[in-house]
Amino acid sequence: MKALFRKVDSYERLSQLAALEIKKKIQKGNQVNLGLPTGDTPIGMYKELVNDSQLDWWNVSTFNLDEYIEISIDHPESYQNFMNRNLFDHIDIDKFNIWFPHLVNDYDGMIDGLGGLDLTILGIGSNGHIAFNEPNSPFDSKTRIVDLDEQTIEDNARFFNSIDEVPTKAITMGLDTIMKSKEILLIAQGKKKLDIIQTAMFGDITEEIPASILQNHENLTILYCE
């Protein structure tokens, strides 16, 4: 495995370092294509980016990893709503450069046509999913609609009033497109996430643990805090 694993002493530090990786890409002045996640862990990273008033987003296109299928984009827990609330509504990015997988017929083709992803930020699920590529997702998978794993539904129930409200389907960027990203940064916090990172990064490369495919990436960094 070629990954750089870095344990930091606080969530604040993790958020700062993750945001710094994005800032460095943007500040080079070239066109930048970012793969972006949702969830608890990246919220601090997005706050760091929003708070940098000197950061100019003119050269940035963003491609979110996934979106729920069974709820409106106006729902508080839709990922499009999440991104608007935590990032897009607070920065000067061109709204025509913001993309989600449910908005494009050929998400993978569009990304490829724009030169591919320069940097993709990932979280990891307790079952080893990345984006919504659940266990037994094909390693050559493209953007598609998927059924969410029972473990994922249980983990995401904390965002809803009850587990019965959690969507059971989503559209997700596939593992093939994620692996084509020039750089990948995986961010995670908590002992539960450390356990699955260790399994994914030091165990067998298997579709049963989708994140294990990251062992094959040439430019992977993992930031972790307890």
C-alpha cells in the first residue's frame, strides 16, 4: 500500500489540513475538478473553506459523490441541500460549475471530458463503503442507482427523525471514476472508523470491502482523528 496515513490530535486540525489540500489546488490557478463528500466529517473542512475570504473559486468545478433518490432536493437531509448550506451558498463559485450525479445523464463521461477529477475527498462507512458504493460493488462500477446497505441505513438514521425516514436508494459515483482521480484524500474520525480503515487498507483487496480498492491508488492520503 502506498498511502500516507496521518493521525492528528483534533477534529479541528483534521479539518484545517483537509481544507489546505483543496486550497493548494485552487491557488495554483489552473482549472480544478473536485470530488466532494457529505456527512459529519467534512463539515469542519467546509467551514475552513468558507472562512477563507481570500479564496477565489473562479477556476473550480465540483462533482458531488452521491445523492439520495427518494427525497426532494429541498429536504433538509438531501445532499444538494447539505452542500448549499455548508459550502456553496457562502462562496463565489459559479453555480454552473456545481454538479451532482442525479443532474447529468452521463456523469462519468462528463468528468472524463473535463479532464477527470484532480482531487477527491472521501469519507468511509462503517461497512467499508466509499461514496455509496456498498459492499460487493464492482470495482469497475460507474455512476448508478444503488440500494443502500442495512448498516448504512442504520448509520444514517441519526440524521432523520426515525430509521423509517431514511432513504433506501441513492445515486452514486462509481469506484472506477473515483479511482481515476489524480489524488484522493480520505478523512475519518472515531475508533469505529479506524477499525474499518485498518481492515480496508491492510486486509485483502475485495469487493466485499469497497474501500480496499484504494490500496491500488498511487496518490492516497488518509487523515484520521479520534
